[in-house]
Amino acid sequence: SLTSPGDGLRPSVRMTATGGDRLDYRFAAFYEQTSGFYDADGDRIAPIPNGFSGLADSDIYSLFGRVGYDIDDSNRIELTASYYNQGQDTDYTLLPGDASEGIKATAIRKSPDDVEEAKQEHENKLVNLSYINSDFFGNQLRFQLYYQESYSVFGMEFNRYPLTDKPDGQSNTSSEKVGYRLDITTPLPFLGDSAELVWGSDFLNDETISGLEDGRVFAPTQEIDTLAFFAQLRTSFWNDRFSFTGGIRHETTDLTVPDFESLFTLARVTGGTLDYSATPINLGLSFAVTPAVEVFVGYSEGFEVASIARTFRATPFDVNINITTPDANEIENIEAGIRGNWDNVSATFAVFNVESTEGQSYRVDPANPNQALLTTLADEMYGYELTLDADINENWRAGGSYSWIEGKSDSNNDGHYDRWLQNRRIPPPKITAYVETDVADWQIRAQAVHSGSRSKFPGSASFWEGDIHSWTVVDISATGQVGPGTLSLGINNLFNEDYFTHISESAQQDNRYSKALGATALVRYRWIW
């Protein structure tokens, strides 16, 4: 941190080893120790700045390993494993601000009288075994088995469960996933030289448990079994000027939930098993108008099962999910655009529209202002994006982009989208720009991001409906050869822009009203031997 250098260091080290021939490997290890994060005024940002989790005062470990073996010219097996752990051990706690008065939240040292908290932590383990056969009866086959385990401990929430004898609590989430994916690529020469069909199947079992560190159950446990079969066709025609893709997927999902009693409302949820199925499709077509210009259009459908844990953890009344039967979210996406790639210039323009049958929004629970109630409404999002990149000459390059997204929901289920979507779903407009040059053995780059404003809920005090104000951040970096390795230097937020994050402004809560990072410097050295 350049606004508080003494306590704003983040030393890190990464080591990677690769090698082998028929038996090949890649191993990597990473460690980082973070200290305090500071805003543009040099004030320490809260260790958990927005009520979810934070990276300040943490030790971060990451391990990765992959071993592959070529059985013969056509057959290969690979085993990949990774581990990640981020644990926060801090002497600081949050000092709430005042969102209505524009007073930021900061950090203060803990006192002996503070409530004892468990260490905020995120841990993730993943193992993946793959078998690849490049000549499986004229097809290419890939089969993967995977297992993932994750565990997270979040920050302490005070007076979140006022109806219980323990109103404070620190939530955690543990999840285990196991599954497979089989995909086979079949050439279709009768449709063209590049035509192929990718088909196969995948399965996932996911069990997620949400609790509190004191042993209470925070949200309904849910176990999901999903089995799907899919096929995707790719082909081109008319001298490859037209490219076509089309696919179909049939998916069945079983969602099992046990009985549960809400800590927020003391309401009871009667569990059971819910069955879902869907058959989404996707279609895409592109046409090369000239060798440099291509137009494209695409249509795709999606399908996701509702998060029962999030939906019913604060239900205001007793409910039987076998009778309620929450609907799955069905999604339709349409996009179209044009892209060009000339000698020194490339550009794209794309528009899109996304409609969801069960989009998620939040509102304040009048009985418990510390809890947001989830609502699901049909909604749509729409927007466009432009990009431009140019090689000015041999040594100079420049480019940028502009993106705009907006959306509305159907608040009264009459088939008309009439209410703006909340800021957790819709970001403000964004402009990016960069320029870079080569000087001797160095590459120097300056880049900027301008985030616009959004004010769609005047007078609202609800979650995710606060006014978002604009800000501009400029970064610079330089990379070059020094000795046997590469030295990288950089400054993020070069002009020390003083601003609130989007989450801080849109959440409108005193304990989430934190500033963004001030100016920070980076020095990195990398060498290979």
C-alpha cells in the first residue's frame, strides 16, 4: 500500500516445476502473506469489508500437481490435484460507518471484551482423473472423474437471529462434489472437412451443508443428483464462409432436503425430494461477409435448480417443499454482433438479451433488518459491448471497450417487465482503455477503467438498491529483462482515487460501507532455470 507502506505489505512466492517426456509433470506451490488493506486516505479497511469475507491479515497457500502418462500414441491418462487455503488471523475488527451520511466503515483494534470469533477461512480441494483416447474407433474420447471438497467460515454476524437464545452467529458452508464427464468427438466428413459431433454424458452429486460455528444449522442441507446427456454439432459450408453450431442437452435433477427449523423466524420446513428435468438447446450461426468482417447470431437456453437453502432459510411461515415445489429457473439468451480483423485494427460489437423465469432479487425483512429475504421473479437483462484494438506502429498499441447492461423484472406477474433489477445483478456502464509501448527490452503499459453511475431506486433503503457513483482508476506497469529473469513493476490506482466499492454503495448497510483500495505498488521478479 502506498498510502500506508509500513503495514501494507503482501510478500508472496511461487515455485513451478515442469518436465518429462512420455511421463510428464507440472507442480506448483504458492504462498502469500497479506497484512492490512488501506484506502486512499491511508485508513485501514475492515478485515471483512462487506460482510462476506476478506483477504486482509491472511496466510494464503496453494498447491497444484499434474502427472500425465502417454500409454501409446493414442492413449493418455492424467491425474490432477489442487489445494487452496486462505485463513484470516487479525487483531482488527470492523468499525461501522453510516451509509446514510456517507461515513465510511473502517477497522479498529480488537478489545479483550470483543466476542471470540473463529478464524475466517476458505479451503478447497480438487482431484481429477482423465483418460484420453485420440483414436477410439475413429473418434476422440475423453473421460473424467472428479472430486471436490470445499469449506468456508464467514465473519461473525451480530443480532442476526434475535428470536433465538443465541442472537449472534458465525456461519460456515461445507460442500462435497463427485461426478464424471464423458465426451466423444465424432468426425462427420459427409457434412464437410471440419464437421464434427461432440456427444456424451455427465453426472454430478453435490451435498452442501450450511451451519454455524456453534453447531446450529443455518440453512437447509441440500443434496443434488444431476444426470445429463448432450450432443453438439459443429460444421461449416460455402467455402467455410458460414459456420454453424447446434446442440441439445437433456438433464434430470433430484434435489433432496431434510426437515429444518429456521433460526431467523423459527418456522419449520418439511423436507423431501423434488424432481426436475429440462431439455435446453443452443444454436449459433456466423457468416464471413469479407475475409476481414464476420457477423454472428446465437440462441441458447439454460436450466438451474433453485437454491433451496437460500430460499427457505428465512421463510416467514411453515412450509412443505413437497407441496410448494419451487420452480427451476429457465433461461433464454439471444446475442448478435459483428467482428472485424484488419491488418492493424480489430473491433467487435455485440448485443444480447437474457430472460429468466425465476430471477433472484432481495428485500429487507421488516421483522429482521439484518436479514435479506429472497424473492424470485421473471426478469430480463439486455445490453451491448464494443471493443477496439489497434497497432499504431511497430512499438505502440492501444485499445479499449465500452459495455452497458440494464434489466427489469416482472414485479406483479402480469407479463410486463416493470421494475429495475437490483445492483447485485446489474453493474453500471464501464469504459476501459489502454496504451502500451516497447522501449528497448521493456514493455510499458497504462490502462484505465471508468465505472459509471446507476441510480434506479430513489429513496429506497433496501438491499442492493443504493445509488452507485462513478469512479476512474488508472494503472501503470513496466516489464523487462533484468539479469537472468524478468522484472515487473506496477502501480494500481495511480492517482489514488477515493471511492466506495459497488457492494458498499448498493448494500446500504453501515457494516458494509467500506472504501476501495488506495494506490498500491507491485514488484515481482521471475526467472527460469
